[in-house]
Amino acid sequence: MASGTATLETALFRKPMVIAYRMSWLNYRIMRRMGYLPWIGLPNILSARFVVPEFVQDAVRAPDMGEALLRQLDDDAHRSGIVARFSALHEALRRGCAERAATVVLEVAGA
């Protein structure tokens, strides 16, 4: 996955992934100096830890990413831990939007 909302969507579907992200050399240097967060992917940011591997800049190498992804697919315990974290993340993000929207529609409709 490229970093962005696709990583969060993939997490909400509880699917294994690795995150790859490359940017221009100058932008990367500027962002690193700002020192915001150690994570790039939304699932890792929202979990405040590395749940899935992130490969940034020169670390974006197919063999390494493939190995990390295969670990998630082949190691049942590892995959179960990721799925559990993604499930907890999904529950934390739920806000009952459909129910709230239906309530407002019914109020507006006078029902």
C-alpha cells in the first residue's frame, strides 16, 4: 500500500499489508527534520505503534517488502495479532454515523 487513506481502508478490512512511501529527496529531508511522528501509515499513527511494516525512501525494496508481507500471511500468530489490532482500531473509529444520520432524517421528516 502507498501511505494514505488506502492503508486505513485496508486495515478496516483487516487485511495484511506493508506500507511503502517515497518522496523527493528534498521533501524527505525537510519532513525528517520536522520530526513529527515516527510513523507514516494511518493504521500505525492511530495505533501509536508499528502494527504493519513501513518501508520509506531507500528501504522500498521488493524483496524486503515481500518477506514482511509473507510473514503476515504465513505466521498465524503474527497475523492474528494484526487482525486483533485492526479490529480494535475499527471499533475505536466507529461513531454510529448511520444511526445518527437516520435519527436526523426522521427528526426532519417529523416522524
